[in-house]
Amino acid sequence: MNLSPSDPPVAGQASSKLPAHETVYQTLRGQILFGELAPGQPVTIQGLVEALGAGMTPVREAIRRLISDGALVFQGNRRVSVPMLRRSDLKELIYARKTIECQLARLATERVTLPDIKALEQIDTALDQAISTGDVAGYLVQNYQFHTRLYSHANAPILTDLADRLWLRFGPSLRVVCGRLGTQSFPDRHKDILEALHRRDADLAALAMERDVAQGMEQVSQGLERAS
């Protein structure tokens, strides 16, 4: 297990100025989100304390928050793990993601500026590079950054928070499937979304997002079925 409090949890969002419990939370959250902790892999609380070089209290607090987020489950004997996705979980996730993220895309389309779109295009270029080189870690980070940057323009904090929690639920499995199938098996609809943003067409952006979510989650579903 390669965990360090200096590891950027979400593409550099951690800061040494944060309280210890927040730094530990953000670090663990990033490790879960990008699949450093594999689904079903049990880890001990003491092991996390040692790996993170953090105190028991901030680690316990971070674990408590991540269990509340649905990103970890308590297994007893001072062990926790990332939950395994079931078929019923995937169905719920697909429904929830389409409902929430399509609305976020629609709202963001009404508010983004041209510099905002240019920034999203830069992320998409980095994502394309990760896909072409088979950089799984880079793909996961840039894909997440594209979505979260887009949603940040929706001015809908409740929906944005819900979307972020959903990503914690399927992110670890996305890493597993990407590792098995490769990055090129995960086509995205980001260029369709960008075109809709340029056209200021909120309905088109929502449709492109729906297709992006459907394609990605279908790949996750198929990848997990092959492994079972």
C-alpha cells in the first residue's frame, strides 16, 4: 500500500495548511477515488496510521467521514475496505449519475465563459494524451477533473456534492476495469459536451453527458462481469 500525506488526493487539492484530520481525509479520499485502494481490499486502521505517518485520531476521523460518504465499509477487527460494486449498485449509480450530472451539465452550459471552456479543452487534451499512452492513472485524474471543473460552473453546490459522492462509489471499480481493459476501451463524449458548451445548447450538453455516463458505466459493468 503506497499512501503518503503528500500524495495529491484530487489532482493537487491537498494542502499542508489544512488541519491534520482534513489532510488525512483528502489523501485517503483520493486514494479511494483513483483506485489506489482496490475494492474488497481490507486495510487495518493501524496500517493506515503507519502508511500515512499520521496520528490515530485524524485517521479515525477520516475513516468515519469516508464511511459516511459510502466510500469505505467497516469490517470489524479494526479493518475497513472499499465496498465491492454489485449489479444493483450499478443500476442505481447509472440512474443517479444521469439524473444529477446531466442537470449539472445543463446548468453549467448557461454559465460558462469562453476561458472556462478553454480550460476544459486543456483538460480534455491531457485526457486524450493519457488515453493514447495507456496512462491509467492520468486518465482517471483528467477524466475526474473534466467533470468536476464543468460542474463547478453550475452554481449548484448540493447537486455537485451529490455527484462527487457518486464518483467515490464507482471510482475504485473504474480503476480496476481500466487496468484490465486499457484506457482506449473507455471512449468519452467530452468533445460533444465541449461543442454543446460553445453553442450554448444546454439540452445538447445534457444529452452528451447522458451518453458519456452511459458509455462509461456500461464499460464498468462489462468489465466487472468478465472478472466475476
